[in-house]
Amino acid sequence: MCLSIPSKVIQIDENNMATVDTMGVQREVSLDLMNEEVIVGDYILIHIGFAMNKIDKEEALSSLALYREIIEKMEEEEKRQAILESDNCLGTLE
């Protein structure tokens, strides 16, 4: 399953790597493919470890609310896997 869950940038280091929070799961992603400035507090969409797009806060929060509704209906292991796999969409490029 390939999900594009908005992730909030919580830190950016000197190597252009960002630490993001995706619904409580923190991970590092590269900002090297971004064609616009990203700052702490921005929301981004991630694909296989790279930030691909910025998304405005209002749209991000709306999407996150919808994902929370979906997750509430899932089992615990399905929840964890869906969030962890949200940026590991190898072979599912469409």
C-alpha cells in the first residue's frame, strides 16, 4: 500500500536531511529533491525517503484528520505498518 501522509518537519540538519513526524512516527528524509525552501514547521509529502512536495498546513491537517479516522478502524499492527510503509512505495510508482 502506498500512502502519502503529510509529515511535519521538526528539524533540518546541515546535510539537508529533515527529521519529520508522521502521525507520531519520526524518520529522516532527504530534502535534496525539493525545488523550494523547506523550514521547520512545514508539512511535506514523502516518497521513498525523499521529500517531494510541500503541502499547506490547512490541507495537511485535513488529510491527517481523515487518516486518523481510517486508522481508528484498523487493527494495531495494520496501523503501525501503514505508517511505516507510507514512504516505502518501491514498485508502486503510478
